[in-house]
Amino acid sequence: MQPTPAEEEATAAVIAQYEVALDQALVARSQRSKEVLPRLEAAMAAMDYEKMGDLQDQAMQASGTVRDANDSAIEAIAAALGARGPEFRKAALEDGYADVYRVHPVMVLMQQVRKMASLAPEQVAQVDALMREFDGACDAMNAKLAAVVRSEEPKAAKRRARAMMERKSGAAASAPGAKEDDEIAKARSEKETMGNPYRERLMAILSPEQLAELGGPGEAEALQERKAKEYGGKG
């Protein structure tokens, strides 16, 4: 971000606090891993899946303290930066939660439309307004998805252990991506589908000739579908 001297001074104290908190979290995670690993290996050898799940849960909790240190620092540094705080927060979250904050496929389509030389001034204004509105909607949905990720990811180890127990007992195992068991998948799907009304509004701004220039409605849908597959395939 190329901080100014004043911004460097304003953030110096919170960055120093972050360094200490992160170091403590990393040390705690390393210590917990050393404690858990031999017990986890023994549980695996004994095929004690319930114990495996509990131990993996302990390791995930230690990793959670590292994430908490990072998340707390993002907010503290953003507050210290003042006017440029939102810029920092957005960049930091995009780095820290890349699968959450990746560009929405409909935004990719909007950006493609915005580059069209045939847009009239009033169309440019309409597209710009729609992009701002959609960007705000994405920010809200990203915050919701990030909260679900923080809450649900630590539970993944126990879900895997439960699935292994079910397979061992011969019971019908729960599908790994079952909607009732995978809140992250549901939140990702909600984020993906929220773009559909915005896409329709974007297409309504364009003339038939411009739709043809873009590739036609069918091509626009194909572009969105390709981007959606890329978007969902990295989760």
C-alpha cells in the first residue's frame, strides 16, 4: 500500500502487538501439534475414528488461534490507518481468504461489458452504478461466507471421522457434501446464485446489437457458466 510516514507511525504499535500475538499463537500451535501427533498416530493404528476426530479437533483449535490473531490484526491495523483502513481490510481479507473473496463471475461479466467501446454515456453510467451496487452486495455476502468458513472449517475433522466410522460399521455414510452437513457449500452456492438478478439487469442495459457484440445472450450465459465453474471448483 506504500504507507505514508504518518500511516507507518499510526500503525507501528498495533503491528508490534500483532507480531507478539502471532508468535504466541504459532508457538502454541506447534506445541499442540507435537502433543497430538503421537496420539493421533496411535488412534489411526487402532482405527479409533472417534479418538482421531477429537485429536484432529484439538489441532484445528490451535490453528484457529493463528487465524484469530490474523483477523484481529486486520481490524486493528485498518482502524489505525483511518481513511485508508477499508482499502487495507479488503486487500488483507482477499489474501487471507482467497477462496471467499475471489471475484464473482457476474462481476467478471460486468467488467467485460464496461470495456465495450459501443456503450453510450448513459449506458456507462448505468453499468457503473450497477457495478457499485453489486460490489456492495458481494462485500456483504463475502462477510457472511467468511463467518461461515470460520465457524464450520474446524468441524471438518469430526465430520470426516464420523464418515469413516459409518463406513467401518457398514452404515450408509453421509455424503461429504450433503447440504444439511455442509454449511460452507450452501453459503458458496448462495453467493453464486445472488448474481443472477444483477446479470439480468446488466443484459437489459444493452441493445440487441451490443448483445451480439458481446456474443449474444447465450454467449454471456456461457461465459458466466465457465466463470462459475472456475469459481466453485476452487472452494
